[in-house]
Amino acid sequence: MDVIGTVAAFIGILVVLVLVHELGHFIVAKRAGITVEEFGIGFPPRIASLTWHGTRYSLNWIPLGGFVRMLGEDGDVEVKRLREQGMTDDEVEKAMAGAFNRRPVWVRIGVLLAGVAMNFILAAALFAAALSMPGLVGEGSLTVTNIQADSPASGQLRVDDVITGVDGRTFDRSNDLTEYVRERGGNDVVLQVVRDGEPIDVVVTPRVVTEEERAQGIGPVGFGYDPERVVEQPSPVTGPVDAIASGTGLAWSLAIQIPGGLADAVGGLVGLNPDAGDARGPIGIAQETGKILEAPLVSQLFFIGLLSVNLAVLNVLPFPPLDGGRIAVVLVEAVRRRKLPAEREALIYLTGFAVLIALVILISIQDIQRLVTGG
């Protein structure tokens, strides 16, 4: 896929995932009687907007998701703004009755968790849809098409090698062969390979990979392949209920692995964990989007579902200014039985935002290095 198509597809997926997240906040806030001042698609400057039932709905020029702006999100600094608009004290108090920060703790936490829940539900639904589709299964020998840099395959295998077996065993299905290798992570295996028409043995040590890494295309040996032939097999699920249960289970199993993987990636960025796998930032994800959109629909559904799970888990982490960080502030206020000073709360969010931007920059530098080196 060309660069323009890749960028457009990445932005389209990002907009959908973020809007689903913000829609969760919006729906629960409205149901709770909180004044939602604006629901925006994209970020300002505005292209057009309309106001309906007290909420402005806007379409904006910067296509990087969307936002929900609730009255009282920034604490009682909203009171000053309303007074500057010419409202009397009584009018201000009446308006602030619908403010986010005037709602009970459990309501505010529910609003903040709603976006995370929507992303998780979307991921489970996409996984369920993917699992309901007939699968394509590779059979026969495997022809190596590419080799990942710094992988066990690097320096051992070559493009156009034909893998016919492992440890003297042959496998009818490609998945059976790769699963056999995966189960032996950390131990040597012997690949039976035909190279330039000559049979040879190649010894590799598969790495241990998580389910999330597998979903991202990171294999235990680190090579891409084309099977000798591809056949269709029935869906692995027995019906809608089984599909939903399986999709939800897969979303959950990925979700509980993400924090550990994220910690390892951050440790790798700051030099605390040199052996950690590379994190993917916006540039790297956009690059992977271009590749995955050339894959079958089932792979696309799994990929978008994986992004949605990542967005859900990232947002629930107790780090400002993410939803989890805002929940932590709400809980601290509940324990202290008084609100944090507006200036201190703003400083907490600003510091967290600066750290997040720094991490994104560091990860993006890695993405660019991979693009330049072809890694």
C-alpha cells in the first residue's frame, strides 16, 4: 500500500477507536445528568458545528480522534469562567449543578471507565467476528519470504529457504509446525531446510513470545513464510454465544499481558531493560497498518481489535492525564474528603502529559530508525 493510503487508513482506524472511547464517556455522562458542553470529531479548529439539547456537536480539521468536554472537568475554575460570561452567583450555581466535579465519586469513576469499557467491548466484538469467519490454513513446506532483524532466524535462515520439517518431524499444517517450534522456546530445534536444492539442517533457538507479541506478528524464530498451499477450514466457534465468549476471553488474555509488556518496553527505552522488545509508536503502528491492510479481512479484524485492547489498557493505567490517572485523583479527593487545589491538579496533569509526550518521541525515534535500517 502506498504512503498516502497507509496514512489515511491509520488515521481512519485511529479516529474510529478514539471516537468509540469518547462515545463511552459521552453516553454515561449524559445518562448521569452531567452537562456535556461539546462532543467533537477531530480537534479544532472547527469546520462546522450544531447545538442540540445543550451539547455542541462539532466536526474539526485535525483528524486525530475526537473529544468530549464536560462542565467541571477542570474543577471549580469553571466557576470563574462562567462569572466572566456575566452570570450571577445564583446562575453559576444552577449551571454547576450539572458539573462533572459536583457528581458523586462513583458516578465520576463510572464516566471515566466508560471509555475503557467501550474499547474493550469493541475489541471483543472484532475478535468474535474474526473467530466466526472461515479460516485459511497453510499446508505443506514453508518458503521463507523475509527475516526479522535481530531474531533467532537472522544469520541462520535465508530468503527462499524451504523448511520441510523440524527435529526430523514433518507436519501437514503450517500452524502445527510453528506451534511445535513455539512450545520449545529457549531450547534448540533443528530445522530441515532445502537451500539451493540441497537439504541441510539449521539449528535455531526459538525465543519465548507472549500472545500480544504473536498478535503483532512477532514469531518465536522471526521469519515470514508462504506455505506450499492454502486451504479453507470451518470457523473454530460453534455459534454467536461461543464467538462472543471466545472473543471476550481473547481480549481479556491480551489485556492482562499488556501492562507487563509496556513496562518492559519503557524499561528498554530508558536503558533499564536492554533485552526488551521494541515498542511501537504512531509511526510504527502506521507502518504495520499498511502491511495488515494487504492481509485477509480476518487478520485486519484481529489487528484493529488488538489496537483497541491496547487503547483500553493504556487509558486505565493510573497515570495522569489518562483516565486511570484521573480516577486516581478522584479517589485521592474522596479519601482526603476535600478537592485538590486547581493549580496542583493542573500541574499533575501537565507533568504527566509531558512525560507521555517524551515517551512518544522516544518511541517514534525508534520507529524512524527501524524505517531507515529496514528493521
